[in-house]
Amino acid sequence: MALRINDIVPNFTAETDQGSITFHDWIGSEWAILFSHPKDFTPVCTTEFGAVAQLTGEWAKRGTKVIGVSVDNAESHKKWKSDIESYGGAKAGFPIIADIGLEVSKAFDMLPAEAYLPDGRTPADTATVRSVFIIGPDKKLKLSMTYPMSVGRNFAEVLRALDALQLTFNVPLATPANWQVGQDVVVALSLNDEQAREKYGALDIKLPYLRTAKAPK
């Protein structure tokens, strides 16, 4: 069954290059991002994990844990990390899940139930394992993005999406197209004009159903 927005994400116990984790316990009360990869020692994935490592301070500022998953074993992950750190010029302090049985990939609907790892496999055998999952402190899926093998992920967009999700979490706000931190936000229609002004101050009523206000601090 497909994993949809606001579903509670699968809980699982798995080995990582930093030891065993139980996923929901590992998330705790923080935000989390799961980055998936089809194979260790692949070029695009190495650049992506290098970018994740470079953003360590940005994840911390947002109270967000990051974790990778790749369908190789933990020892392979440890060796791959030296390449990631060499390329990215930053310590890769996040764990990488060893998904050699494909349990996590299948639980997150990245591979079909009948998928398996053939002998002498290539990244093409697990090509759909190239997704980003942003998970809230309530353990619910807030956003997912899936990429083809040929397109490297844009981590400026991942950060932008995370900022938007955190700003609008459990409040009657949304962000418009191309929103960036500091720009005005959209007030939900669940508030009438009077309620919206009381809560968020001056409104810019562009259309009866489209009202913006300054983003709360």
C-alpha cells in the first residue's frame, strides 16, 4: 500500500553504520529526513550525501535529524563515508541504514514487494530507491520527493520545504508558490477576516479566497 502524506511512517529496527536503531525511537520528538539511495559508491549519490554533510549546521538549527538508507551493508557504508567526506569536505555524522533485505525500501513503497537483489546487481536494479521523506515529530509523513537516477537532488529545495513545513505545522497557514523564508504566507480559509487579523495582523486580500499576512516569527 502506498505511503501517503500524513500517514504514520513505518517503524522498524535496522542496522546502520552507527549501530542498531528503532526508527520511531531514533526520531524521538524531533523532525527527521530519510534520504534513500540505490547503492553505495555511486557518483550522484556520493555528491548528494556530501551535500547533506555540508548542511549539518542547517539541520541542527531546524531541530532535524537526517538519516540515509542504501541497500548495502553497514561495513560498506562505513567505507563509502570516507569518499563522501572527501568529496563533500565535511564530516558525514549521520547514520546510514543497511537495507540489504530491502525491508525499509519496501515498507516506504520504494520497491515492489517481489523485488530482490540479484547477484552482480547494478544500481539500476534498485533505481526507484531515490527518495526524500520529511517526517514530523508526530511520526507522520509530511512530504516526499522521488527522483530518477539521472537527476541529483536539490538540497536548497529540501531546506526550503522543511522551513515551510515547520512554519505551517499545526497552524492555519500555508506557503505560496516559490515561497522563501521571510516572505508573506497564506492564511487558511478556516479563519474569517476578523479572526485572521486578530491572529496574524494586517491582511493583504488579493482575492476573496487568497489572503496573505506577514509570516509569524
